[in-house]
Amino acid sequence: MARGERRRRGAPADGARTAERAARGGPARREGRGGRARGAAAGAALAVVVLSLALGLSGCWLLAWHRARRAVTLHSAPPALPPDSSSPAVAPDLFWGTYRPHVYFGMKTRSPQPLLTGLMWAQQGTTPGTPKLRHTCEQGDGVGPYGWEFHDGLSFGRQHIQDGALRLTTEFVKRPGGQHGGNWSWRVTVEPQASSTSALPLVSLFFYVVTDGKEVLVPEVGAKGQLKFISGHTSELGDFRFTLMPPTSPGDTAPKYGSYNVFWSSNPGLPSLTEMVKSRLNNWFQHRPPGASPERYLGLPGSLKWEDRGPSGQGQGQGQFLIQQVTLKVPFSVELVFESGSAQAGESQALEQLAGSLLTQALESHAEAFRERFEKTFRLKEKGLSPEEQALGQVALSGLLGGIGYFYGQGLVLPNMEVEGSKQKVDPVLFPPVPLFTAVPSRSFFPRGFLWDEGFHQLVIQRWDPRLTREAVGHWLGLLNADGWIGREQVLGDEARARVPSEFLVQRTAHANPPTLLLPVAHMLEGGDPADYAFLRRAFPRLRAWFFWLHQSQAGPVPLSYRWRGRDPALPTLLNPKTLPSGLDDYPRASHPSPTERHLDLRCWVALGARVLMQLAEQLGEAEAAAELGPLAASLEAEESLDELHWAPELGVFADFGNHTKAVQLKPRPPQGLVRVVGQPSPRLQYVDALGYVSLFPFLLRLLDPNSSRLGPLLDVLADSRQLWSPFGLRSLAATSPFYSQRNSEHDPPYWRGAVWLNVNYLALGALHYYGHLEGPYQARAAKLHRELRTNLVGNVRRQYQATGFLWEQYSDQDGRGMGCRPFQGWTSLVLLAMAEDY
């Protein structure tokens, strides 16, 4: 509890003691009869004051308790998706998928207690000690480039992974049938790199199955430790069987000699799988192909006797972990086949196993279907783009679809406890268990759901498969709490939580995020798809609640102004306190955070939301909502209001407003290191001189009339190479800004302070294309800038992909090189829509 709150709670006690002394005839006795009367009256008055204060405090606590309860109560509106929408009965073709984006290769079911499968691998004998065991995508593990060449988001994918001298290709294809999601097959091919001249290495693949509860796995072992198959049963999958086929040479059907090891235990917890395998490997084993010298390798010593799994009772209720290791010389291919009992039973004659030449045929058929559908959807070849650009577009889409995950769990939430200017100290609480079907920004660094990223992700996905977008948006709206809030980061389940720093686990219900899910909603409104229309009708109550929470909770100091809650305090180590809820993190804002701030980008997002929700209400015939939203949308789009609150005549652009000074620097001060120093002039209420992405938001979200006098100055700064224009795309902060490329602290390099970001550049391309097709004084200039910016942006992303094999989080405005984390096939995949000129 804050010191001020303790002082407030202490005052009534003192007043009560004073009233008690007066009632007992204490100091007031000296005043005689009249004094006693006055003392009695004073005591009665004090008693009333004490009672009022007590009731007031209890009211505050009651309100705080009520807020805390609502923070972790799910919204009462009907769900946007049908009941059991993720079940095999409702969506059998989506039940199985590569929904574990943080592992190099794995599949799971869309279920709170899924059946999980995955792949690990290790190159034997290359270094002393334990070989590098590859499993989860890591930023600095030396693997790469890697990524999906093809992925249709549903039933097929092909991925290439470069690991030193090895090249792995992982493929899967699904075959529908039955009542439990159908069958599927994997093929993993390991080959030497074309440039490798070293001896062919010995490689181990580890195929595993994990259950998360009371599901049953029964292994059947063959000769030399090889599993014949694993049979099993779960309530959601019915009976099923896994079969690991004998390895072959790539493209051949003749078996190739492999050494086998198996390990069976209780489930140690999904984040611990890699370490458990590492800790069990030992060098007792030899690979002895006929006619060749034996080679020692590290293998798993295991038993398939259930009683040998571990100490008595271990693993009860926590599931099973069964892993088969196969070790052999490259090159080779290994296939894993999953067969559903109901899929087999539903056929009049036994289905031929999806393996060998049948699997090859299915994979090639799906690859050709993907290519045809891709061209029909995006028309890159028709537009004259090169084969290299077409391949980049396919990789951008496939990497985004291959990064879709299914998560289930409870997030940590810190309720907003501000009551009449005070704050009650509370601890984070658990949100109810919820599922989330979402794309992720980066498999290696951000393999979880991010609210403002997801709107951009779905702009790409809905062009390919609108159903996937309805599923994702519906799941995000399912996270709405009773007040209409959605957490900006979703850390659901043990696997997701294990990869997130503790300071980012807790989501605060006072903090918002840009409502980018309204971008694909707007696209649904324009498309006229009956399925989209039906979805939007179901989703409207939740979209409305979410919008009005944003509009009300982030209201600014004057009408029609807005302020991001959750800025960092002005700490002595920070050049400019960050605004993480805005999505633009370290983009410079007012130097001294205060309630007087007015944030331009937030106002524009709210204006967009009011416009989209009003249009949706009108189309749905929601007259009451349309009447409520219409005046708000008109007020927010009125240029006079925008000018009054955000046009900075002295800067010649739109800007934030707040308590600000430019005289802020980081200077070395031993032993503290870099320390913020504020000079003259002192901070005062003024427009914030930070020309960059924020300045463009009225243009980016197309809120300006094509004849607006403000459009010309914005195009001027956009096109000025001293400001935002670079040969590689629009930089996030003007090169002339004192914050350009500046660290925010000793340990915090610049992030949104000059680098080129694809999501905002895509918005800029869309706006230039929009104004370039509307009559007005800037039409020709906007069209010309669109062509030039598209050429610069797409060309640089293509060159960097050809040089590194990755799409990147951001790109240098100075030399175009990829920066930040990789692969980043979240919103950087918007390069595909830029190539297609689809805005």
C-alpha cells in the first residue's frame, strides 16, 4: 500500500479518538456548560465525519474488489465462434496442425489437453561431449536459414532447415477421414549441404509423442529396439496408431540400415523435454551397418516395460513421453505415419498407408496445388514479378501460416485499481483458462500471441483463407474480459511461459494496444463474403465492447483526445520513457510523462475504430449502435478537431502534445553508467518534436480528405531523404531528430528510432495508393511516391532474403541490412501484399 493511502487510513482513527475524548468530557470540560454543549455537537459532527470516511473507504475497497473481479471475469456476450469450434467434430480438417511454432518440427491437436508430436536431431561425433540437440527454434543456436517453402495452413507443408553441414527437409500431409481429424504422415530427409566436402556424418533423429493427461500409449517393439508401432487411445482421438517406417535413401524405397534406441517415461513437463533427452544420452552404443566399421554414438538407454519408467507412481496424471531414436549415415529419409482408427473404419476397404511412393505422390500433388492457388490469389506472375520475387512471396505466406499456433492456459493479470486518483496495491491474479488460435511474430523469439501484430498477420492470411482469419479473430475476441479489455501479450501454457522473461508475463488491465484486428474486420466488410458477414454478426457485441473499452479507458485530458496508459516513469537511466502499449515501444514521446499528454496515433486508431464499427453497425441493421457510433466517428474524423489538438504550426506536422523538452541527453556518470540529464529549456506543455511514424498517422489510416491542406506537408516529410525517406523504405524516425538512432538506456539499443518496419510501410503504401486514386491536388504525387516506395521496400526485402535466407524484424535505413530477430515472418510477410498491390 502506498504511503499516502496509509496516511488517509490513519486520519479517521485520530478523529475517532478526539470524538471519544469530547464525549467523555475531556478538554471540553474547561469550557463549562456551553462548552460542553459545543463539545457534544462537535463530537456528533466528528462522529458523522468518521462514519462518512469509513463508509467512503469501504466503498473504495468494494469498488476495488469489484474491479478486480471483473478483470478476471470473461465477457458475457455470446462467443464469436460456434461452441466446440476447435473440436474434430466441428472442424476436423483443422484439428491436427503444426501448432507448435517454437519447435523446428512438430504437430499437435487443437485441444486443452493435446496429443503432441515432435522431432529432435543431433549430428553425432562432430564435437567432444554431448552433441548439439536441436529441438526448439532459438535465436542464437547457429541453425539457419530455416523456414517453410510451402505451407497451406491446413493440410500440407514443406520446410528446409540448414544446420551446419546438414540440410534437413521436413514435410507433412494430412488425409481427411473419420470423426477424429483424419490421418497424416511426415517425411524427414537429411542430406549433406551441396558445398560440403567433409565425410558423411552420422545423424540421430528423435521422434516423440507426448500425452498431457490420462491418455494411453502402448508401444509394440520389434527387433533390435525398433518400434513396430505405438497404439493409443484418447477421448478426442479415439483409437490411433503411430508407425515409424524403415529409413531409406532419399527418393528410393530400398531400406537403409539404422540403429534404434527408445525411451519411455512420464511426461516431465513440455519445457523440460530437451533437457531430459540430453541428460539421458550416453555413449554405450555402436552403429554397426553390415560391411562397415562400427561407430560409437550417443543414444538413449531405455526400456519399454511400463514398470521401468521410473520411481513407483511417477507420472500419474501427468501423461507419457515416448521417444524413438534412429541413427544412421546421411543421406536418408524417415517417415512417420499417424492413422486414426475411425478414418480406417470409415472406409469400405482398408486404406493404403500414406507412405513411400504414395506419400511422394501426395506431397507433389499438394505442392502443385499450392503454386496454382498462390498465383490465382496474388497474381504475382501476371503482374510481371520475377521468379525470385514469386518465391519470396510464397515463403512469406508459408512462414506466416506455418507459424500459427494453438495455445491454452491461464495468463497473469494485474487489475487496474485506480480509484479516485488513488491506487490499491494488488498482486497479479490468474485469468480463466482460455484457448488461443493465432499466428506469431517470430518462431525463435516471439512464439506467442501479440494483439497488435495479429491484425497485420490476418491481413495476409485472410486473402489466402478467410476461414482461418475468422478462427483467429474469434479466438482473440474470446479473451475479452467483463470490461472489454484484451491483454496485449498472451502467454498461455507451460511451453509459452518458459520462453518469456518474468517482467513480461503480467498483463495490466489499464493498458491498451492498437486495435489492428479492425483492419481485417474492415476488409471483411468490403468483401461481401456471406460467411464473413455471419461471423461479424456474431462478433459485433464483442467488437463493440472492445472498442468502447478503448475509447473510455484511454480518454485524454480534453474531449476527443486520448492518452496511452502505461508509459514508463521518468527514470534517471532512460533517455525517453517508453510507451510499450502503443506498440511503438521507444518511439519518442513527451520527455516528462504526465496526464496532460495527447497521443496522436491513439486518437487515429480510435477514429478508425469508430468508423469501422459504425459501418458494421449500419450493415447489420444495429440502429442503436449506429446512432451512438455515428456522431463519435464524425467528430473524430473532423479535421478541425484534429488540427486543434494535434497540428503543430511550429513543426509543420501533426504531433503528440505533453510536458516536454528537447534538452534531454544520456551522459556517462561513473559508477552509475549512462544517466539522463535534463538541461535548458525546462520542460513545458508543448507539441513534441519527434517527426516520424506517429506524425503520419492521420495519413496512414486515411483519415484526411484528399483535398486537405495537411496532406501536402505530410507527403513532403515522407519524401524527404533528410527526414523519413530512405532507399530501403520509410524510416521510423527522422534522420534530423535528436533521438535518431539513440539508445534509450545503457542496455537498451534503438528500436523504433530510425529502422524501417514493414507494417507501417505497408500502411503508407496503402495510403499512397488510396490518395493516388482519388481526385485531388496530391493525386499524381501520391501515385508516384507509391511506385517508388514499393520498389525500394520490396527490392530490399528480396535482396536481404537472398543474402541471408530470412525475413527480418526490421531493416536498417542506412544500408538495408536485416536487423532484430529472425525469422520474423509475422508482419514482415506483408511484403507479399505489397508485391500484389493489395491494400
